[in-house]
Amino acid sequence: MEELVEKAARLVANARKILVFTGAGLSTESGIPDFRSPGGLWSRYNPQDFYFQRIISSDKSREKYWVMSTEFYDAMKDATPNRAHIALKEMEEMGKILAIVTQNIDSLHQKAGSSPEKIIEIHGTAFSVSCLSCGKKYEREEIQSRLLAGEKVPSCDACKGILKPDTISFGQSMPESKMESSFRYSRECDLCIVLGSSLVVYPAASIPMQAVENGARLIIVNREPTPMDSVADVVIHGALGKTLTALMEQLRRISSGPQ
Ligand code: APR
């Protein structure tokens, strides 16, 4: 592990335009469950129930969706960034971060102090809700209060339309401009770092894949193996908080002058 962290730190030290790609594994140490680990969200709910077409098809399916969303938001709303998020903020302060493309909807990169203009939330955010008919926006906290007060399927108080958090569900179209920027950064970056993603969901996972195809080096830190391990320069199967803390210590040592 030690030599892998050292090798990763050297790649970071030599990089100037890093594209960081993050997944739910980055936030588990902040108390937010991921999706595909044992005990993750998809071990307790069936993701088939949450396809966009299913959600908009009936009140019954929306009721099921809001039960899952109430639990997930409750874990997110007061969560605080962990050491891995803080490490990324420090990497940005060293002038190395081109962009952070995150699949996460928990706003922890923003809460950690990473610059909002460098963060691309390709799966949206859990902190706002929109009416799918008239577009009226709501704070997620307001909808959470209505749900906790017993409202099973909140609808728009302006037009009675369907309300949905501003997240991207399976089957829902991805935000075009965010995907365009992400692919542009995947072409510009000299190093891509994947943190806490199983890399099984597309089109998100094609972003780090594109970076490698464009000649960028690749570092993966993930507890479990991923389908991209074979094309990575460094793969570390370890806990993100501990690993990134160790990497930053090495990086500071390397960057502080000739060894
Ligand atoms: N340290 C290192 N790795 C971790 C940690 C940790 N503390 N906690 C979890 N992991 C790893 C898991 O082993 C897993 O491989 O993080 C990965 C998380 O994978 P997923 O749960 O599949 O999450 P993600 O890759 O972000 O899922 C992508 O799928 O359901 C959709 O929209 C949802 O954005 C999500 C997308």
C-alpha cells in the first residue's frame, strides 16, 4: 500500500490539470450509504422501482420513491465532509484541480470548500426539488417537512404537477451542458483520479474512460475492484479517508523540494 500511495503522490506532483471523478464511496465515511456495497441503498431498495418512467407513471410508484428519498436525504442533510473531501480541497489550493466531476448529490464537495465553479454534479443535487410541469423550485428541506408530516406524494402547490428532486434517475436524460464540460475536461486533463465509484453506471463512467483514451494517466482509489482497474496506472483498494490523507502527506513531502 505504502509504495502505491507514493507512486500515486508522484503522479499528482507531476500533474497540473487533474480531473477528479467521484462516486458514493467518497461519502460513506461521512455517514451516507453508497449504492452497491453490502448494506448500500440498492441492497435495501430495488433500483428498478426508481426508473424515471416508473416514477412518473403512478402515485403508487412515487410513494415508494419518496420513502427511499426521505431516508437518503435524512442521511445527507446534516452530513459533513470527511478527510477525503478535505484532501481534494487542498489539492485545489495547490493549483492542480481542473474539475471535480461528481456522481454524488450530497453537496459535500461544496461543503468541504472546493470551488463551486470546479464542481460538476452530473447526477444533480438532492437539495432542491422541481415541479416537472411548471418548473417551480422548492428547497428539499420544505418537502422533507411535508413528507415527515405525513404527506405521502407531495405535489406542486402551484399547479398540482409531479414533484421530483433535482437528481438524475435511471432513464432520465443527463444534463447536456454538464456532460459536454465533463468530456471537454476529460480531453484536457493530464491525470484522472477516480475516487469511490464502482464505475458501472453509464454514461458517467465513460468520462474517466475518455480521459484514459485521450492519454491521461489514471489513479483509482476504491475499496472494491472496478472494471477500469486494468487500464489504471495506480490502483489502491483501500479506505478513501486514510488513503487520501496518506497521499497528501507524501505529496507535501515531494512538493517541499528535492529528496
Ligand atoms: N473507501 C473506499 N471505497 C469505498 C468506501 C470507502 N470508505 N465506501 C465505499 N467504497 C466503494 C465501494 O466498494 C464501491 O465500489 O465505493 C464504490 C461505490 O460504488 P456505488 O455504490 O456503485 O456508487 P457509485 O459508483 O457512485 O454509483 C454510481 O449509480 O445508483 C446510481 O445514481 C447513482 O450516482 C450513482 C451511480
